[in-house]
Amino acid sequence: MNNKVILSCAVTGAGETTAKSPHVPITPKEIADSAIKAAKAGATVAHIHVRNPKTGKLSHDVNLFQEVVERIRSSETDIIINLTSGGGGDWIPSEEDPSRGGEGTDMQTPEERHEPIGKLLPEMCTLDCGSINFGDMLYVSPTDWLRKQAKLVKESGVKPELECFDTGHVRFANQLIEEGLIAGDPLFQFCLGIPWGAAADAETMAYMKNRIPENAKWAAFGIGRMQMPIVEESIRQGGNIRVGLEDNLYLKKGQLATNEQLVDKAIGTVHSFGSDVMTPAEARKHLNLRNPYGKED
């Protein structure tokens, strides 16, 4: 069991969720405010995507990322910032010409995916460790692209969170480590329950955690109704946890949640195990992160 847990809050995500809940933040101010509320509720880390303020859809605009980061850092509430570097990887084949991307396709190069990370230097960023059938589309992240991204992240001094949506992603993450492209003790995130990736259950979690290096740290999350069960199971198996509106919109059946409510509920679960949540200062030391505020924690 994990007696001291890092709690991440994925505050908005990139999915088509804004029409399903009024609590999903859209503008940079809303995203930053939601991250700050999650921090005040007890979250250790805020995982950040940005959205087009006019449409609510996924955006890669570095200026939007910058506004969110600046708003969080200028507040008096401390939280570790974890920016997505998944970027554009959505591939939907054209019905007329399957060799080309159809409507909804959104692709970026490794350099483009890394741009917000290299410019803003968050403490952490995600690194999606492979391609996958993601619902009805294909998320594309080829191995050579990931090697380029991993190298860019390493050179920036940002801590990569190795996101594994399937068991083969764990294998490739281990390959990146073996090739010297991941600095320090690696940090894994097991992303469970995505159609059609790794299942959100105890057996799959155990399989994945048993195949990472001894010096690695790890977390897991489940989507939808499996969010809280995976919180429990991750604590039980010695991992860290993640909640938030990117992964689940409901506090309970029929009741829409806010990010801070999900954080509060997760903390209640942590305490029920006799464990506690790390502060950002504790997690920076635990993960050997740079302090963006230019002072010792």
C-alpha cells in the first residue's frame, strides 16, 4: 500500500465533453482557476490541456498554454504543473482516400508537440508511449517520433510522465529508458479503460506495474465510472492516483462533478486507507523536480 500519495487532477482534457457538463473549463482563465481550486482542495499536480476559447475544442496554441501557466504561477496557491505533450495525433481515415486523413484528423510533428514544453518549462509533461485505437479513431505516436520527443524533453529538464495506454506502451517506455532517453527515476502513468486499450482492472494494473524498473514510480487512472475504483486499487497496489474532468464528469450517478469535488472525494478515499496526499513541495523532492519559483521548497 502507498502511505504517501501523489494526487493529480486532469482538469479539462481534449475530448468533446464541454457540451456534457458546464463544469468543464474552457478558457485559459477557467482552466487556471479550476487548477487553483483543485490545489486548494488538496491536489498535488494539475495536468493541463488547453481549448479554443470560442469553440471549446482542443487547441495547441502555445499562447493559451502560456496564459494558463502564468495565471497559476502568479497565484498564491502552489501546485505542480504537468502540461500535455500529446499534441496532434488524431488520425481518422478519409472515406474517399484511406491513405489521407479525413475530417477530424489533427496531426503534429514531435517538434510541434514539444513546443509548449520547451517554451514554458513546466515541472512535468506527459509523453504518450505509443499509437493506439482510441475509440473510433487512431492516436498516432510512432516510435521514432517518441524518441525525438523524449530527447527534447530530456534536454529541457522537464520530468516526463510516461503515459501507457496499453501493455506494449510499457515495453516501449522501458526501451526509451534503456536507450538513455529518460533522465532520473522514470515515472509511469497507466491509463486504463480507454477503448480499446488496457482494461481498468486490478489484474491489468498489476501486470503493468510488475514490468517497470525497480527504481520507477507509477500512477494509474481509470475513466468514467472506473475513476474511483482505480483510485482505490492504485493506492492498494502502491501507486499514485489521478482524478479530474478529463477522465470522468460525475461525482456519482446522475450528479455532475467539479474538479475540486473529485479531488476531495479522492482524498477521502486516500484517508480511508490510512494514507495521506503529498504536498507539491514533498512531491518535487520525491520526483526530483525543478522548482519553477526559483526557491527551495
